[in-house]
Amino acid sequence: MACYDCIQENRSDSTGIGICTRCGLATCDDHARVVATHVQRANGMSRTTSRVAGRRVVCRTCLAAEAA
């Protein structure tokens, strides 16, 4: 799997390490960001938030859009 951003930069030497959870495009180690996320699970009629943060992979473009 090739990194979408590397393809746009005419680089063919990169390998994708994951899929962006927002846009679904493949991303490499240079373009990927791993961010913490809250994990919630059902607890009867409500939800419980885990004390331990989960993680997810996003590309730089989606991370910038989330922060804007």
C-alpha cells in the first residue's frame, strides 16, 4: 500500500503504515499522526469512559481540519 500524500509529492519509495480514520486514505510514517482518543463503552443505560486513552491514526490533512 502506498501513501497517498507521497504519491502526490511524486515519491514512490514510501510504504503506508496505516489508514486515516477520517478520510480512509493510506498514510506513511512521515504523514501519519497517532492521536489519543476517548474510549467509551455501554454501561447499562449510559456510557462509561475508559481511564486509559485509545489511539487512532490520522493523516496531516485531517488532523489540521480537526484542529481548525
